[in-house]
Amino acid sequence: MIKLTVSALSAAVLLSPVALAEGSKPVTLTHTYDMTLVSSEAGATELLADLTIAARRACTSRVPVMGNYTDKACAESLVVAAVKQIQAASTEAGTDLAPTLQQVAQVQLASTN
């Protein structure tokens, strides 16, 4: 019962710093999510959408001539780091990942090889 209660609490994802190519400014992202989202397909889709939006915001900077610039590589690496941490937390908690998150995790492994 305690394990179920703990896994249902919100968990925070603290992502590794990623450098923006333009200014070498370290970027971090903290995202709070409900651990129950990772096991359902709808929850995983919602979580990935939220992570993508948060990562894009974190990797957007103001460029004087162009306006706002979003470093897509920065945003992608933040999402990759988030999914890796979610996968690790899910494994530790004994929670199954939804197929959407599993697929993202597999794509990440394939892209690093």
C-alpha cells in the first residue's frame, strides 16, 4: 500500500543541463508530473506533449534581429533526458511504461547507437 501511495505522488524531473549552441548558456528543466500518467497511453501522450512544450520554452532565446529562436537540438535533448529519467523512476517504482514512452525510449537508444 505504501509503495502504491508513493508512486502515485507527483515526481519531479530534474534534467541535465544542456548548452544552447548560441550562447553556451546552460539550460535546465524541472517538470512535475503525476507518476500514474506513465502507465496509461493517454497519460503518456499528455506527458510527452507537456515535456515538449516545456523543453521548447527552456530552449528559446531572444535574438535581436530575428525575434525568438528555438534551438531544436536543445529541446530534443531535454525531452530525451526526461524520458530516460521517467523510465528509470518507473522501473524503480515497479510501474510499467505506456507503449508511447517505450517507443520514445527505444528510438532514443537507436539514435545513440
